Amino acid sequence: MKTETLNIGGMTCAACSARVERTLKKLNGVSSISVNLATERASFSFDHQIIALPLIKEAIENAGYKVLAEKKAGKADDNWAYKQKEIRTWKIKTLIAIIFALPLFYITMAPMVPLPWLPFWTAIHHYMMDYPLNFAIIQIILTTPIVVVGYKFYTIGFMALIRRSPNMDSLIAIGTSSAIIYSFYNTWKIAAGDHSAVDLLYFETAGVIFALILLGKTLEVVSKGKTGEAIKKLMGLAPKTAIIIVDGIEKEIPIDDVKAGDTILVKPGGKIPVDGTVISGLSAVNESMLTGESMPVDKKPGDHVYAATINTTGIINFRADKVGEDTALAQIIKLVEDAQSSKAPIAALGDKVCAVFVPVVCIIATIVGLSWLLATGNAAFSLSIFITMLVIACPCALGLATPTAIMVGTGKGAENGILIKGGEALETTHKINTIIFDKTGTITEGKAQVTNIISKIDDNYLLQLTASAEKNSEHPLGQAIVSMAEQRGLSLLKSESFNSITGRGIEASIDGKSVIAGNRKLMDERGIILSEMEKDSDDLASEGKTPMYIAVDNKLIGIIAVADVVKTSSKGAIAKLNEMGFEVVMITGDNKKTAAAIAKQVGIERVLAEVLPGDKSGEVKKLQAEGKKVAMVGDGINDAPALVQADTGIAIGSGTDVAMESADIVLMRSDLMDVPTAINLSKRTIRTIKQNLFWAFAYNTLGIPIAGGILYLFGGPLMNPMLAAAAMSLSSVSVVSNALRLKRFKA
């Protein structure tokens, strides 16, 4: 199966996205379909042995929609320019419509309302009565430009009707064309001598409805543009050009022309254009835009560098390894784009309603309009109700309720270094009540460090001797001791001999001395007395540290303790989760004593120790069997089965390893404080979606009967078609605006 995402043009409401989804579902070999109105994208999987992509595109276009040219990840200017052009087009159309709609509204409404203080009111009133045909022609002249700029409502709307899949444009097209045709009929009656028909002209209804809907669509498009600002910021990080070295000569080329294997030069203050490996030069690179780590990272030959990070000090040459869509930044952008194009399960109800909503409304509006006509005999009155019902029922708000909130929520997550892989992950995460943390590399740094030196001699000399003995060892504990000696600037002594004793330690000959470093078992085998330091050793072990005994010429001279230290953020994050009411569990392959010591340090009460990597998913399953909704937080590699088994898998990543398919959420900054942040963001986003769906359903549930004249039936007011257009536009804008409140979310 291959996954594909297409940009779809021509979708104007939830009925359109539902139509595209139904079209794709009918195709054999196409599955996992998600059509997003807010992002105007269709994502799906297909078996290329059963159906080819061109046939899928053809089916979408046969359904009345346009498959737009693909916009590659990283093409910030192309994407943004396209959106800005779309916004400019809507603004120009709206401006033209308003320029003609205002005088149209004024001259038609002034004679109906006895407000002689309005400028020209008397003149307009007399002109209408004395020259009714001219008055009608003026209305036609003012209405025509409005209809011209809104012509797509007709072309799309009537085409959708012909295809038996009416949408928002169909409702507007039917309503306004009914008003215009009825008005032309009455213009003909005026020309035939029936001057009383001047009161039955509805040109201003069509014109003002168009103007209000165009205004609403413009506000909606502008607001939707703001929901995608996170993607724009990510895309804007990448430089536009790169300096490559060709035969020793520097040459500046567009970033798109860089190929894997090119040698690239980056000067101080310059951005790294693509991912690669340093060939020559020394520098410090600011990687905060990827990892969130504020301190620059030293780079030397052999180290990796990543696109969009900033070279701060020296000049470096590096080999381009990953370019274009293969860079870490492009992967992040794709992850966020895919998430924003996805749907949450909560949206299913809205989709089902929208699929049948428009045709049902057309039928109801027709029945109600005819009923009023039979009851009153007043065609103009019935037409007004018919138009009002069609206009107010447009299901735009329903279609935008979920995707806009997901767009803003996932974008806000990306800004905070939290990559959420879609609406389903957001919805599941807000239900979590139990969180399992892997120990090594998640709660702890995952790297052994020297924590204590207890010595009978000078500490530095003990460290120097031990590091000199351990320099040939590949064991993590030995490497930690060598690293500490290097940090203290201690020169390592020459080792005349070296022997690694598996599972016990090492022995070496240094300066004619026999140096032994290892565990209790090794010391017992060599007959070395430990009693005087036994209490120190036990105390260190109870703290979760590994004590290493050091003996010279068969005499104990000290202990060096090594431990995988707890991350600075772990304790605070777990305290926050406990405060939020979550059950926090730690899982590890370590022995129970070490595991209990680490758990105590960070405030975790429930510990699952001595669990093999392959058994972690089984432990997750056991907790789920207890009725718990479980999130698993791990490093995304050896914890992959557990991450998949959990209701929500949260991977700790460095920001460069964003392709961890096993996780639902990736924490780029490896900061555990981002776990409660991700959960809070999930809760806020789902709450916003529920608010949007409630108001969207409430709007249509209340609006349609009021538009149908139910209040008027009991002596109340009758809704004007123009008011219905304003209310319809306002409902869509309010849903998007409510989603935009998520931009104020703080970690």
C-alpha cells in the first residue's frame, strides 16, 4: 500500500469534502481516506497494483473538483504565495461586491422605511414611484457586477446539483437565482404596465447575500491562513541558497540544486542548508530550532549537522547527505502537515450529517416554501422564506469545526517541540489516565556518569589511575570514568598490559603497579578486603549507583560510583503529572533495588523492574486489561512494541529522529515537561472541537426552523434572507475564530 496526499481545489463546504470522500471510497484498492476541508487536502492509501494514481485523480475531477499541483515540503514561498494570492482574490471580489451592494441596499430599502432624515430618501422614494422601470434597471445594473464576481457560486453550485451532490454553493445558487429570476419577471410586469410590481423586486436580496457571503468567505480564508502559520514558520527556517565548493571554487546556488555528495561551505552566522557530515573545520552550531536546546553544540569532522540550524563561530565544510524532502526539517514539516490533514474520530458525526444535510435542506425548504404559498397565496413571501432557509442552512461551520482546531492544535504543538501525528492521537491522548515511563534514556540521561569518588589517596590520582586502566575498555562504566578524567584535564598514563574480565571488571599494569577495577565478585576472587568501605558501597547502591572498587597491588584504595543520572526535567514533570491526577509507572530492565532508587528520586510509586524489552508491551497490555487508558513514554527504538501497544505512544526524540513510526507523539526536545504539555494541549484542542461542533449543530438546528417562519407563525418576526446570509457567514468565522484561541496556549 502506498500513501498519498493530494491538494483539492473547489471544496467550499463540508458537503464537498464528504463528496470527495465518498468518491474515493467507491474506488477499489483505495483505503484509509481522510478529506480535510480546512487544509483542502485528501490523504489516502492505495494499492498501486489495483489502481493507478492518475485514475484516482481522474475520479476526483469527474466528481467536480480539481487536483491542484503538488506543493512540496520546504517550498515555503510557493505555499505561502498561493495562499496570499487566494486571500487577495477573495478580498478584491468582496470589495467589488460591497461597492455595488451598499448603494443597491440603500436605494431599495430607503423607500420601504419611513426615515425622511436619510439623505436623498425623499428623492429615491419619488423616483421609485414615478419611474419604476428605470428604478428596476438601476437595480439590475448594480446587481450585475456582484453576480459576476460571485459567478463561481453558480458554476460550482449548479454543477454539483447536476451531479446529484448539492453543496453550499448549490444552496446559494438556488436561493439567489430564484430571487433574480423572480425579480426579472416582475421587471417584465413593470414594463408591461403593472407598476405595483416594483414592490416585488428582490435584486437587492441576491446582491447583498452575495456580498455578505463573499465577506464571510474572505474572513474565513484569512482566519484559515492563520491556522497554518506554524507550518510557515517551520518552512521559513530553511535558507534559500547554499555555497558549494567545486574544484576549490566557491559557488552560490539555489537550495533546490544541492545534491547529495556536494561539499558545502558555511560561514559564521550562516544557516546550514541541508543535512550532512562535517568534513573539515571546527564550530559550534545552534540547533535550538530542532531540539529546543539553547546551548550551541560543538561540531568537528565526522559530526552530523542539520538543515536550518545556525553556524555560530567557525567556518565548516560538510558533505551533503540528505537534501530536499529527506532532511530532518522537511520530515518535521511533513509530519505536521500530515497531522493537520488528518481527522479526529470525533468528526465522524459531523461528516455523516453533512453527507445528507444539503439535499435534505433543499427538500425541506421546497416543502416549507410551497406550504406558505398554499397558506397565504403570496409568492413573494414564500420565495423569501425559501431563500432564507437555503442560505442559513449552509453547513460550512460543521465542516470547519474539527479541522481548524486540529490545525491550530498540532501547529501549536510543533511550536513547542511536540509533534502530534494527527487528530486521532489528539483525541486518544485526552482520555489517558495512566502514564508509563521507560527509565533509561527517558527518565534518565541514558548515559553513565561518574557521580562519587571515595578515596584513601588523592581523588584526582585515583581517577587518573583508573581511567588509564579503563581507556582500553569498551564498557560504558569504563568510558564514563575516562570521560570524567578528560573533563578534569588529567593526562592518561601508559598501560603496560590490559585484561578485561567479563562480568567482573578489568586489570592493568600502570607505572609498575597492578591496578584492578571491578565489582565485589572480582575483589573477592582476588582476596581483597572490602570491609572498611562496605558501608559506603551499600549507601551508593541504595541510591541506584554502581560502585566500582579500585585496588592497587591487591590493596583497596577507593571506590568510584557510576550512574545513569536522572534528567533535570524528570522530577518536575512527574510531580506535575501526579498533581494532574495521573497514575505514573516506571518500567525498566534494571534490578529492583536500582529501579526503586531512581523511582524514589523522581517521585514514582509503582515500578515494573527486571522487564525485558520484548516484555514491555505485555506489561502495557496488563494495565489496559485493568481498564486503564495508557500512554507509554520511551525512546522510540527499543520501546517500539510498547509504544504501539499503548493507547498513546510518546517517543522521546532528539528532533532529528522524527520518523519513529511507532509513536503517536514525538517530543523533539527530549524534555519530559513536554509530556504534561502535550496532554494539556490535547485536552484543550478536543474541548475546542466539542465547542465548535456544539455551536455548529445548534446554529443549524435553531436557524432552519426560524428561517422557515416558525416564529412568524406564532406572531413573532420573520427572518430576512440578508440576515440569514450574515448569520451563515458569521457562524463559519466564529468557528475558525474559536479554534484560533488555541494559539494563546502556553506550555
